Amino acid sequence: MTIRGLVSGCKMGKLAVSRTKIMFSVGIDIGGTKIAGVLLDTHNQVLASDKVPTPANDSEALLQAVIEMVKKLSAGQDIASLGVAAAGFIDANQSEVIYSPNLSWRNEPLKAKLEASLQLPVVIENDANAAGWAEYRFGAGRGTKNMVMLTLGTGVGGAIIADGKLYRGGFGIGAEFGHLRFIPDGRPCGCGQRGCLEQYASGTALLNSAKELAASDSPEGSYLRKLATTPAELTGQQVYQAIQESDPGALGLVEELATHLGKALATVVALLDPELVVIGGGLSVLGEVLLAPIHRSYRENLPAVGYRPELRLVTAELVNDAGSVGAADLAREFSGSR
């Protein structure tokens, strides 16, 4: 199955007939709630995939979960490289997780540990960078030279493709859009600051706002209150259900989130002037319910609106597979096995 087939989910694909040796790469995407992995070949086919919950607050268990997934995906195949996309700040050498707001890693020498255990060349990449690269290479960003991707999940991640290259910054930790100080002295963030964008525009932020609304006496929260035994037990899937059923309270929360995101996007566009912005992560499944208010807010806050080229704003095509596919492809690039 080609990368384009990932839009409808990972399935086993058949190897293309080739006279040359096919080298495989494994890509692992470590998020705040789940670890996802794929086995990718040189013909851009996903041959196997896997997904497990992320171990909470246990660095060693997290490392072992990644090792076990790699072994499971690579069983019986000649693996040329491993790419690992991790939520957090990655150093310029792409070897260490300096800091992860939503994971337990601090100055974690992840590359060295994985290479020692698996005897494979390893590349570590920020998860949003990997997802942005996958969309640029295989998904919604094909044909562009300058694009920005925002991933809306546990947090808010970002990726910048500038003139066809992945931009990492001088220390390897650029494009952290989720940690833009968005509201002075606002909600506390896992990074140690307050008022960061991801506290207002992530999937976690949406769920927290839904719980607050359900716990209030507001009529707008009446439907959400019916979906869970207590407001604290409300789940993301139940909030999604409320949105799909056009509940005014849930739609109002999406509008609020999108308004924040559109304001931030106007600033990002003023700085970077991309041709395209791709919205990925779990919230991207909302489609136009999310995109329309983002675009409206963006235009309301854009400098010189009406006098500059029109930005394209789209949802991701690879969705939740982008991080692992991007990590695998970047690993192929660095190992020379693409």
C-alpha cells in the first residue's frame, strides 16, 4: 500500500517486485497518550503498523515499550534505520530529548539507548516535525515549498517547511508554536510557563473546557452533562459525539478554540508567509467545523488582510499516521536508504 493509502488507515501491503534489495525503515511516534509505529519500505509502502498506550510517568517503561514495538514491527525483515518522533524538545544532533512537557523525559539520551539495545542507526525527531515532513512529502503539502503544520492533540505541535527543507532552528527546537505565550498570566502549562497556546487550542484544552462546561449550571452544558456519569469522567469521544450531533454547547467550545488558533495563526503567517497551513492531530477529524472558524478568526487578525496572497488552510491527509511515517522517512534520508 502506498503512503497515499494511509488516509484510510494502515493495512498490510504487498511488496513491489524489484531486482534490488528492499531496505526497510521503522518509524515510531511517541505521543502523550499513545505510541504508534509503522514498517516502511523503499517503495513507500506501509507493511505493518502497531499502536499501544503510552506508559504514564515511567521513563524506563516508555523506553521498553518503544523497543518492543520496533522488534515486533521488524520481525524477519532487514531493517536499515529507525526514526523516532517524540513529543518534546529535541537537541540539534537529533539524539536527545531535552524536555517533554507531556512525557517524563528530561535530557533523555534516547538515541544512544535505542542504538545500544537494537543495533540500528537511530534518528530522533520532534513529533510535529515528523508529521509535517510526512504531509509535505506524501500528503496535503505535496507540491508546495513553504508550509506550516499545526498538530492539535494532547498539546499543540508545529512544523515549518522552508524552501523544501525542514526547519529546526539553531538548537534543534524551533517551531514550538504550542508554547507561544498567548495569554499573559493565563492557564499554567507543562512547560513551566502560563498562557501557552496549547492550553487553549489543543485536544486536551477542548476536553478540559467541556468538563468545565458540563460541571457548570449553564444551559449550554446540559447535553454534555448527559453523556457521562460525572463531568470529570467526560471523554474526548463523548465530546466528539456532541460535536457531531451539533450540540450548541460543544460547538461553542470548538468556536472558542478555533478563534484562539486563528489569532495565533495570523501571527505565524506574518512571520513566515507560508503558502499552506496544514491542521493535523486528533482534532483535524472535525474538518470544516474546525477550519471555518479558524479561517474566519485568522482573517480578522491578519495584517493587511485583502492585500496579500490568499493562504490555503487544509486538514492533514495522513492524520494520526503522519508522525510515524515522517519519522521512518527521515530515518531513511539520514541513513541513505531512501
